Amino acid sequence: MALAWRNVRKAFYMETSLGILHLCPPSSLGASWISVPRLTLHTKPSMPSCDFSPERYQSLPYSRVLEIHKENLSPVQTAYFQKPLLLHQGHMEWLFDSEGNRYLDFFSGIVTVSVGHCHPKVTAVAQKQMDRLWHTSSVFFHPSMHEYADKLSALLPEPLKVIFLVNSGSEANDLAMMMARAYSNHTDIISFRGAYHGCSPYTLGLTNVGIYKTQLPSGMGCQSTMCPDIFRGPWGGSYCRDSPVQTVRKCSCSPGPNGQGGRVECHPHITDCDLCMFAADCCQAKEQYIEQFKETLNTSVAKSIAGFFAEPIQGVNGVVQYPKEFLKEAFALVRERGGVCIADEVQTGFGRLGSHFWGFQSHDVLPDIVTMAKGIGNGFPMAAVVTTPEIAKSLAKCLHHFSTFGGNPLACAIGSAVLEVIKEENLQKNSQEVGTYMLLKFAKLRDEFDIIGDVRGKGLMMGIEMVQDKMSRQPLPKTEVNQIHEDCKDMGLLVGRGGNFSQTFRIAPPMCITKLEVDFAFEVFRAALIQHMERRAK
């Protein structure tokens, strides 16, 4: 039924794009048809239709929510917006607040809702399992855990076949750190600057985003290395990354036969085609960043190390991508030092990047350990560490590992349903097709506005980095980024934030998103930028 309705909406949109007819966003009383004129620069973009009406909000008054939050919850300010949203209900790519307003969710609860809010199949499976068995620790067997382990292991290459089920990304990365040290009998672990691998006392050593660092002792034995950031780092250019959209920086690669860098660009935004000459092995930026990685190995860690953590694409740091082939060379250098290589797939896994099910596959590498969370349970607290039999056995010799809620029946039933939905609804393919469409479309804004320095990403994981101007690449002041963020929300679009200066908009919608909704998000974001430029002019 849901898929059939999406096709009907596309047919309607063909007419509405001509400015003839629009379906108004549903109010609490339902949707209605009205005739409206074509959009102008100052017209609020018309929100695509939705076949779902939320329940009427009947819980705590907003004022009471604020009081409780101030008195009883963490004082750390994490909520977006001057007036934080009080969300009430969700349906696929949509969220509804306590006042009945509808929002297009382009951040998925921090890249967590993979197949859609309250997806009917996942919800039904969860309800069925709740009626049968909520919980029993892994001291007893139950079929949902073993069924899930069988399904998940089938999606990973040999020899990554041993699964440890836990509850969060931080817990998964904690365990992966212990595995690396147990297997190698060494201590030092390397991670990128700008990396986010968790906020537990152990993983804080791996996390290298300023606001998450603490003056208290934590994360001993962890060393940071330069992030090979093609846009903001010292090296990089227009031929370096695995993305439909390349940076506008002049490429630092050695000139090819056409004098335009290591590859031939045949499209202003796309460089991945059969006509392109010279593979990434001539990328000068990659070579420079590898030299920095070697410098870390030679100066900041012991001669033998425990391992190296890397996100295939950095999430919290603003969807930062590395030069092609960088991870392959870095993994080889780590293994030469006796270390293991850990791929943190918490944000990049489960088909979100489109071209592959796992982000590490897009780098043509095979990790020794893979950690995963967030999209694994579509928002349900669930995570996993997958490794080789040898590494798993080395952990078992030194630690009686146990997780009370890891692998509980409800989590595993939901995890299995998520995997089935991804396959049945071709969501990896949708991530590839709609994600590429989204990246190419938003790249046009970079060409139009000088305050957009970079548009990057892969599949349904995109970063839009805001700058004062393209020449300096200095971050746009936080107050200005905040206002653009607020304007998007006021027009019905929710996006995330990232980067060391909170200067990058992070876009990662549920994988069920359509091109129609990408068009709406584009119009909203463009309208917010126009409003911002008008404010600047005044």
C-alpha cells in the first residue's frame, strides 16, 4: 500500500511541478486540495503529500516539558533550535511535533532510522515478539538471536563471521578496542582527528572532536593522526574522492596528458566514468596524507601497535571523505606494525552509501573487526562487533565477555526485520539512485552561493560545508549557520550539524526517501540561503 501511494504521489508531482495543483501538508484534520501559484523566491516551498495523519497530542504541556528538562535531565545543551522541537510521532520519512506540524526528516535521528520511522513491517515484528518474549540474557538460547546472527553473517565477507551483540556504538567500539589489544598484545591505537567513535570513558580516546574531549583522564593509549580531508586539509582537489560530486579546489595531483590533473574531467560534477584516465594511484594528495600517517607511526606510537580505527566516511565531523586508496595503504602500514584494522560502520553501514552494503567495501579493503550500530535496529538500541574466529578466540582467553541486554529477543527480531526490509524494498539501490540525484542537485547550490564551500558524500550521506567565502574556506560563523538551520526547520525540513565548528549541514534521510522529497528539501535549503543573503545585505 505504501509503495503504491508513492507512485500516485509521483504522478501528482508531475502536475504540481508546473505550478498547477498542490496537495497541502495535512493539518490535524487531514489533507485538502487547493490551487496555488508557482513558487517565487519568497514563497514557502510546498511540502510533498503524506498519506498519514498523526494522533492528537495529549501528553505533557510544552512548558512542563521544559521545566522537567531543566530540573531532572542532563544540563548539557544538545537540543537543536532556539525553541527545541517536541516531537510526538513518526511515519517513514516524516516527523510530527506536539503542535501537529509535519517535518521531512533529513537526519534520521542522527543517521539512525534506516528504513523509516515506525516502518509497518518492523513495528509488526516488534509487537509480535513483545507478545512472545521480551528478554532473556544470552545464558539461555533463543531462536531470534541465532536467526539474526545467521542473516547478518551472510552479509559479511570471510573471515568476518563471529558476532558479538551489544547495545550501542560506544559499547561496540569499547569491545573492539579490547579485542585489538587482546589479539595483538599491544596497546597503542590510532584514529583520525575529527573522528567520532563514542563518548564512553574508553572510546573518548578515539574520539577527536573538540567538544567531546575532557580534562579528566580517559582513553589511555590512543593517538590521533591527521585526517586526510580533501576540502579543509592541506592537500586535495577535484579528482580525489569517491563521490558523484568533487571539491572545487584545484587538484594537487600531477598533471595528466591534458594538463588538467591526474584524471580527465568529463562532467562538471562527475569524474567516475570509463573515459577518465589515470586511477587514484597517482593522487598526490593521497601520497601526502600517507606520509603524515607514516609520521604518526614513526613518532607517536610504539614500534608495535594494537590497531587503527576509521569510519569509511566521517560522520560527526561533517561527512568527510578521504582520498581514494588511502585506507588501503593505511591498513597495510598498520598490519606491518602488528596492528588490526577496525572499520566503524555505525553511520555508513547497511546500504546507506548505495554502491555497497558496507562502507569499507567502497574502499576495497577488508577490516579485521567491524563495528555497527544506529541503523542496525532502525532506532532500537542495538549494536554489534563482527570479527574473525582468531581474534574472537584471543578475546575469550583474556575476558569473560558478557552483555546483559546484548542479543535480547526483541532487538534481534527487530534487526532481522530491518535486514528483510532493506532487501525487499531495494533500499540500498534507492540510496544509490536517490542519493546520487540528491548530491548532484545540491551541488548546484555550491555553484550558486559563495557561502557553500563544499558538497560531498556518497549515497544518502551528504555534507554541505558553509564558509565565509570559497577563497578563504573559513567556517561560516556559528550564529549564521544557526539561523539557516532555524529557517529550514520553519519551512518543514530537519537537517543535522557537524564539523569542529558546527559549520557543516549533515544530511542523511531514511533510505526510503524519494526524489520528490529531495526536490522539496532542495527548495527549502535554497530559500533559507536566499533569506540569509538578504539578511547579510541589510
